[in-house]
Amino acid sequence: MIIILKPNATAEQREAFTDALKSYYNVNVNTWEGVQSTVLGLIGDTSPIDIDFVNAQTIVESVRRVQEPYKKANRKFHPDNTVIEFANGVKIGDGSVQYMAGPCSVESQEQILEIAHKVKKAGATILRGGAFKPRTSPYAFQGLKAEGMEFLSAAKKETGLLIVTEITRVSHLPLFKDVDIIQVGARNMQNFELLKEIGKSKKPVLLKRGLASTIEEWLMSAEYIMSEGNDQIMLCERGIRTYESMTRNTMDISAIPIVKRLSHLPVIADPSHATGKSWLVEPMSMASVAAGADGLIIEVHNNPSKALSDGAQSLTPEQFGDVAAKVDSLKAALGRI
Amino acid sequence: MIIILKPNATAEQREAFTDALKSYYNVNVNTWEGVQSTVLGLIGDTSPIDIDFVNAQTIVESVRRVQEPYKKANRKFHPDNTVIEFANGVKIGDGSVQYMAGPCSVESQEQILEIAHKVKKAGATILRGGAFKPRTSPYAFQGLKAEGMEFLSAAKKETGLLIVTEITRVSHLPLFKDVDIIQVGARNMQNFELLKEIGKSKKPVLLKRGLASTIEEWLMSAEYIMSEGNDQIMLCERGIRTYESMTRNTMDISAIPIVKRLSHLPVIADPSHATGKSWLVEPMSMASVAAGADGLIIEVHNNPSKALSDGAQSLTPEQFGDVAAKVDSLKAALGRI
Amino acid sequence: MIIILKPNATAEQREAFTDALKSYYNVNVNTWEGVQSTVLGLIGDTSPIDIDFVNAQTIVESVRRVQEPYKKANRKFHPDNTVIEFANGVKIGDGSVQYMAGPCSVESQEQILEIAHKVKKAGATILRGGAFKPRTSPYAFQGLKAEGMEFLSAAKKETGLLIVTEITRVSHLPLFKDVDIIQVGARNMQNFELLKEIGKSKKPVLLKRGLASTIEEWLMSAEYIMSEGNDQIMLCERGIRTYESMTRNTMDISAIPIVKRLSHLPVIADPSHATGKSWLVEPMSMASVAAGADGLIIEVHNNPSKALSDGAQSLTPEQFGDVAAKVDSLKAALGRI
Amino acid sequence: MIIILKPNATAEQREAFTDALKSYYNVNVNTWEGVQSTVLGLIGDTSPIDIDFVNAQTIVESVRRVQEPYKKANRKFHPDNTVIEFANGVKIGDGSVQYMAGPCSVESQEQILEIAHKVKKAGATILRGGAFKPRTSPYAFQGLKAEGMEFLSAAKKETGLLIVTEITRVSHLPLFKDVDIIQVGARNMQNFELLKEIGKSKKPVLLKRGLASTIEEWLMSAEYIMSEGNDQIMLCERGIRTYESMTRNTMDISAIPIVKRLSHLPVIADPSHATGKSWLVEPMSMASVAAGADGLIIEVHNNPSKALSDGAQSLTPEQFGDVAAKVDSLKAALGRI
């Protein structure tokens, strides 16, 4: 951490501040005196230091981190890719491209079973489907809740697919026993209380990027989960909020190679929510895998125009099959598994 | 709701869709046939209708709400201002300008008592202070928690100030018995599970705007609380995320008159978090009140450069006194109480 | 165009407004009377109608375009891809993927010749290089200007590469005689006076997306050029401004398939300027082509750390060769030329 | 300027880089060697140094400006407010609040005369009106051009009001002889060729903030004009592009006190274009002046619903009179002239 002091800082102020830094945090402080200003260089683990605390000092002109504020999620301290392995042999992060597919909402036992069979046939290894749905309006369909969880379990038993579904509340955790991957939605990416509890659960987590989160904030949310002991995390790019209204969000494809460079965690791409338009799912799936994504999560509905939520972005199982086939040939060209 | 159908929609498709709308929702459907396209006009309460469901229909070209999707928060159905009254006679929303002031974090009993006395003397009627702090980093100071809540209660008892403090988790609600205003922070604005529980509590709520929320989403979050029976809500503008990096957020002053036109709920402005810079608190407080804010929430610390969080944006009690005096003369010129 | 009138609009007001629309513009007006409100449907060419004019009417509740406001750039009226052909046989928009490569700035005759030979060997068909450089600071290097143009011409003559370079001022047009593709930079995307003059020149144009332009505004800028008679336009995605600071801009990969669906014009991707980081050029090049781009424009410098501008995002000729080789195998897998 | 070198930089590399900096630019380089990394501190005028050049060096980890990159616009080197004085005694920047008012477009001699008389009576000292209109669509009304300039001159002669109007092209400059303030529109804020020519003209300039420009870029555009010798510049805040769609732009009120702190130049607020809604003009005018604006520019039309452009945001002369009266009482309370 580099701290630039104001030109008018006195030697006493500087000394008092330097002493405070050393006593609060486990760091050494190097002082470099220039003509115009004095610069302090902090050596040691600066990740617990609050930048706002430093900025608030009257003698501080500005401050800049040299180290990233995340440690457990940082590739520097963990050079090898994290590979998440499931009981049935599926792996995420090992160079393969996994397909997660299914409806936005679980609507009935028949619906989820039908879709599960079809997406499995088309190449999916993981079934997605929402039982607890966080919706902008209190008057919109909020999911089948506990009943939806049971339908998912039945589909898992019948097809052998792994299941991923979203959690919205700490007290629901016991309902997620049968779930293979707990999804934390974009609106809860900074629900730190939820992150901490999930961190205690040891179950793989799909951590969606917040609606308008920076990549660093997203990695810090992964760090929350990891700091409680759970390092089975996949980061999911699902678009960010911008001024452009042609798509629901702007999919930040560059976040895929950036996260893979800064962190050892796998990255999943969600072209369905990122764009909100079914006809963009294919080109954005291709782009995501070409940029290095470890998997795709795609909305598939047996009857998109009757979907109880988010139909506009859902593919039919047949369309999903076409996308999967195209991505398969791309994978081959890229030397991916 | 106006639905424009695709030019190639057949009469059968149109009829089937119209029947579906009537049977799912309590609406009448008017059909206007044009040369290029057919337009459906829905009459009745369209707020429960899911726009995504409509958009997903293969025969739908586009859809547009005429009604706002919020009802209880809507000024159309509740023309008079909501006025929130407290036991000690303080009112919010009655034309007065109330000052909420205090530190970002409660740090000790002495600290909060000293600040409470000083901000009261300077004109504040409500004491703010965080006990549960949602922080981006798991390694940063997370607040004194239950102990901090006790320090706040003691400050309330000793000074007679009302208290406002943030909740981060449903299970903490019992600790908020003595709190006068429950704050929902920006990161939890769409934590719908938390909103629903707070909606059952009947306690006044300060609902901060999300980091990158639209005004409509913010009003929908108020609607969540209101739909559970609690209509004692203040909306708090605290800046939105933009590309500009000179300030922590971009304070959307226009949100103040817009919310007051669309809704009957009071609006509080938070210039400290909106800008992140103490020297901007005065001009942005003035602007907020000139634009119609019902109150200000301002960070005040007895020793900003020793603050454990967010010191860079805190005022000293003396600076807060100056701001309050300037806003007082502005209030007089505006005919505010 | 669908215009929703306010419920309290009188029959006289409606008639006067309808008559005004018919007399100002060449349209017919259908009136659909509902219970709550009246809707006007405009039939005919509504592209010249000013939405603001309509919105300003006291009896208008809201207005919505059904047609896109661009005609010549619109795929609806021109279903086939525009293919731009050059004298040497190079084509853009025919399914091939063309590489434009070269330095941000032309720095000397030797520099541009050396780079030209190397990028040609690596597969580029078009040489890029700036002679007139629009820079944020008046004190930064502004390019070699007319001399730089001569160095480019010499490189063209010696290597047979086509050349693309940026124009910043109408009066410079005569200097562009030898240039094969005139680039309009992001900061000039809405310099309408420049667009109109370029529209008269018939030379192929590379139209960069503005720093924070919508896709529709970008297509409208293409329409400006086309409305003067020049339809040889390539649209260049170069990232948009968002809150994310990890990259210089956020590359909007989804803009590639969107533009190709809405318009018949070819799309070029600029991963160098979009990200500002040389190590992101490869993954973003791959993503762009996987999403359907007709070409790439990539900054290549023989000595990036001595580049007079934008070195941080430049590749060495060797690195460019590696990227081109990877994109070549991707092209093969995609069935591109 | 503080440059942090990579830990693996060799002594030779460091020396070569230090020598290059000294020879290219007129600076001294202080070297501070830390345990983890070496930091270079540059002393002298670093404003001509290209940050991208520095970042591109292979041995550079990161770089940070301590000085602002603008000099002539910088309050540090020019502590007193710039006051712009006109022949008729009107001053901008002296503590007064000036009103600029008039239609978006000049439409006829009668129209501009009628509005001029009415806004003068209501307190305006400067008449605004567009003759050359930069429009997103080539098919929209582009202004009366030279004829409109003549109508403005006639209105000036008849009423004694100063006139402000927009320039879109260098070659139009001779038509601006009679104009008192040349407006550079948001879309041309980084049309550097235009800025340079205007810098040679010595006429007062109203420089609008770009659609999505940072405050620093905006000041750099002022610097362009000043670097050619013209320091009669007013900066005009007109809203920035964000994701919020309730207003046309998000008015960045905080930019007003920020610019006034960083620079000595006056700041004008444009609530009409910033919001796009006439009913927001009053509260945003109040907020702008409360935050320190030196003037307001407001769209006024004698018949907003017949305006040929931007009617939705125009006030009638009577409404403008009401706003001016309210701002007048605010001015009095603030001790402004």
C-alpha cells in the first residue's frame, strides 16, 4: 500500500500516523521523502487495512493498494486452478466445458422431469431450476418453494443430473441438502450474512455477479465465503447494468479472462440472463467459451411462451441442443475437453 | 397495459392469447385493429401481470405498461403525503426538514454519547450509528453488533434523540425493539426476504436506494414492505453507481422530486455516502433540501481521522453545526418548517 | 408509431393533433378508443417524426416507436449483407474474417514499414496507423499529421496492404485520397458535420461506436453517412463506458450479433481499445469472432514499451502472429473463410 | 507522478527508464527503494507525460498522477474566480446568478422576438436559441442555420439581451461574429479540432459536458481552448448518461461544487437538457443554485407543444417567470447577487 501525504504534513503528524499504522496492523512502514511530498510504503499483509480509514487522515493526500484485497481467492497465493468434483465424476475447472440447463422456475413435477430428460440428452450435466424466486414485484410469481425443491430432487434421482438452484434466505439452508450447487443470485451477492452461512456449509456455490458489481467486489464476495472455510466456488458472469437498453444487461465477456487471471476459481457464463433475449444465447455462448469460460448456464423451457417467468430468454430443448452442438465443435477447435 | 402484436399473428392465436390473459388475470381486453398491427389494451388491475410472460409470447411484438407496477406506494391512489410521527412529537413528511446525524459505526459508549449530545445541540432530532456493518471485505471491521445496539439505546435514553440503525439479517430483528427507524442498506434493497419480514414489523423504515437501482425498482422494494402491512417508509437517496470516479457515487438529486411526485412517501437525502467526501456534504445538503428533501442523514464523528469506517466523508460536530445552520436559513427562504 | 393520449384529452384536441400529424408528415392516423385512454396508431413512414415533438403535446401520455428510426442501415429493407470490396480483392462482410493491424500512431517511416511487413506476414490484409490523433490532453502527442499520411502511403505502396486511418476534421479530407478506409473515431461518432462530408466521399468508412453510445445512436450515425450516398460502412465495436475500472472500457460483445441482425453492414471488433490491456487482446479477439465479427482491428507495435501512445494495449508482431493463428483455427471450426 | 515498478525490475532497466523520463520530459526523478518494490517520484511539470506511455513499460507495475493534468483551468495556479464581463455590464462568475433562456431551436423571427421580450421581462440577461442543431437523426429538423443566426441578431438588437448559440463546425465561425457566447454542445466536447479553433477566437465559450464525460475530461477540453489563448470559458453541467431511464440524463449536481473547487471557471447548470422534463426544471434549478451554480440555462418556448425540437422539456414564459422568482428568493437567502 502506497500512501501519499499532503505537502504540509508535519514530522510529528507523520510519526503519529506511522505509529498508528504499525500498532493497528501487522505492517512495516517505509518512508520515502520527496521534494513535494512524502510517500509511505507499507510492507506486510495490508489486506485488513481499511482504505477509508487511511483516506480520512487529515495528512493523507491519497492512497493506493498495490496488493489485491482478497487472499484466498487470489491466484497469486494459489496458482493452480480450483477443480470442483462431484460424486458422479463431473468436474468443473479442469479444462472441460459443462452445460447447466433448465427452466427459470420449476413449475410442476412433469415440467421439470420433461426438461431434465431433454437437456440431459442434449449434453447437459447439471439441471438448473428456481424454486425460490427473488422477483422485483411482490405481486409476481415467487416460485413453488419447498414443493419445487422436491420436484428438483425427484428429477435428480430420475436422471442422474446434478442440480443447481438459488437460495434467498439463511433459514432455507436445510432444504438444500439434496442440492449439488447452491446458487447465490445477483441481488444477494453482497448479502454478507448469507455468504457467511453458506461459507460454513462446504457445498459448491455458484456466485452470480451483482447487478452492478465490480470484478473486485465480486471476488471479495467469494472471499467472504472462502474465509468461512468453503472454497468450492464458481463465479458466474450474468451481465452488468449499463445505459444500453437493447439487452437486459451488458454481458461483460472480458470478465471471464480477467477472473481467470486474478483468481483460481472457475467461471461460468450465463448468456440467458445477461442478454434477456433467446436469439442472443447462441452467439454469446460461443463468445463465452472462446474467451475461456468453464461452463454455461442456459435457460431452457419446454414451452417458452407459457413460462411463468423469464420466457423471453428461454430456449426450447431443441434450440438448446443446437447451441450445445455448436459449442461442442468450438470446444474441439480450442482443445477443450 | 398496451400490447402490440406481430403483423403475422393469426386470429386464432390472438383469441387464445386474449382468453389466457382474461383467465389468468382480472382484466378486460380491448382489441384495436390497425393496418400494420393489432394492439391490445388491457383494462383493470394490470400490476400482477408479468411483463416477461407477455413478451415471451411468440405473437407479441412489444408491450408497454401504462400503469405503474406499484400501488400502495403510488401517489395516484394515495394523494396525501405520508407523515411519520414519533412518540416524542418529531414528524417526517409534514413539510419539515429533519436532521439525522451520527457516526458511521458505533465505536464505544463514550463516543456515541459524546456525538449524540453534540449533534442534538446542533439541531439533529435523530441519532444514526451502525452496529451491524455490511462491509465489502470480510477482513474489515464489522461493527460492535449487539453491544453497539446497547450503546445506542443508552444514548437514546440519555439524550431523548430517536435512533436509526441498519439491519442486515432477519434473525436480528428482536435486537431492534428499542430502535425507532430500521435502516435497510443499499446492498439489501432487493433482499426481498428481509423486506417481507420488516413489512410485518410496523416499525418506521429508512429504505436506502440500491447501488445501481432504478427509481422504479426502489419503489417496488417499498411496495414489498407495504404489501406486508407496514407503510411507515422513508426512501433514502444515497447516490448511484456511474462511470464518474471523482465521487464515490453520483448523487441523483432529481430522484428527490421524482419520488415525491410518483409516491406519497417522504424522501431523505444522504450526502455523506452519496459523495464520500466531507467537503461536498454542505453543498449537496443544500441542493437536496432545495429540491424538496424531507430530511438529511449526515455522518458526524468526534474525530473523523480516527473513525473505524468511512472517516473520509464524516464531519466534525462543529462542521455539522455549520451545515445545519446554513440549511436552516435555506429552509426559512423556502417556507419549510 | 403508437401514441397513447391522456385520459382527459378532449375530442377537439385529438382532432387538432391528428390533423397536425397528417399535415406535417406523410402518415395516416388510426384511432383506437379504449375505456381509459385513446391510442393513435400512425401508418406510413414515421422515421422523420420527432419523438420529442410528440411527447411535448399536452394531450400525449406517452409514445413508442414500432419501426426503427433508420432505413438505409436497416436489414429489413436490405436483407443481404453489404460486402465491401477493395481493388486488391479483399472483401469485408462476405463471411471472411479480415485482420487490420498496426500501431496506434505512425511514428516514423521505418517504424511503419517494419510493422507493415511483419503484420502482413502474420496474416493482416489492412494496415492501421494514426496520423491525426485526437488526444484528451492538448499537451500529449497529436500525431505526425500530413507527414504520417505520407509514411502510410509509402507502406501501402511497398507492401500492398490496404490502409485505414482516422480523420478528425472535414478540411483534412483531401489528404485521405490514398487511404482505403477512413476511420471515424469514437469521439467523433456524433460529429454530424464530419459524417455528412464523409457521406459525400464514397470511400469505405470504419465507424467506431461512441464512448457511451447506444446501438441505435450508432446505427443512426451510419444512417447520416448513408443518407448522403455512401453505403460502404463498417461498424466498429470498441467498448463502452461503464463503472467497471478493471478495463478501459467494457467491450460489448453482444453488440456484434445485434448489429448484424438489425443491419446489413459488416462489424469489426477492436479488442485493443475496448480493453486497454494487451493480454486481453487474444481472448477478446476469439470471443468477437465466435460471436460473428467480420474482422478484427488490433494494435501492433514493434516496441510497445516505446510507443508514443497507447503502448499498454499493443502487441508485438510476434504476439499478433500468435493471436492470428488462434483465430485462424477458430475460423476453420466455425466454417468462416 | 508516482510510478511503482515491478518487483523484478533490474537496476539497469530502472536506470534506462529514469534516463528516458528525464530526457523526454523536464522532470527530476526521485527513487525510493522499498523491500517489495521500487517507487519513482517525478518532480517538475508532469502534465505533458503520457500515462499510457509509462504504463506500457514492461517494468512498470502502476502509475498515479499526483498533479492534475490541466494547468490553465486549475484553481491551484489561478486561485481567483474567473469573471466573464460583457459590454452591457453583465458578469458571470462574480457571485451573481445569471439566467440564459430561450427556445431549443430558433423557428422564426416572430417566435424568437416574442420569447426574447418575455424572458427578458422575467429576468433573463442572455437569450439562448439554436440555429445549427446537431440531431441524432439525419431526417430530423436541423435548424434554420444562417437564417436563424440573423433572427437571433435581430432579437439581440431589439432587446439588448446577449445571445448564446451552438456551433457545430469550424467553417461556421464567421457567422458567429454577432454572438456573445459560443456554445460547444455535449456531442462536440471532444471535437478537439473545433476546440482549438474556438481557442483562437477570444469569444466567451459555454462548454457543455459530454454525454458521458468525466469531470477531468471536461476540464481537459477547457484546457484545449485555453491552451490556444481563450480563457473566457463557462462549464455547463447538462447531465450524464446512466442506467436510470426516468430522466433523459442524470444531472450530476455534485459536479458544480467539484468544478468550482478544482477550477476557477464559472459553472452554468442546464436543468432542461439534464432531465428532459419540464416539471423537473424548477426543483433542479433550485438545487443547482443552492449547490453554487453561477447561472442557469433554461429552455423556454412560447408554445412548447408546437416546438420543433425538445418541446417536452420547455417551459412557457410564464412558467419560466415563476422559476426565476423562486430562484431569486433563494439567491437572497444564500447571499448571492
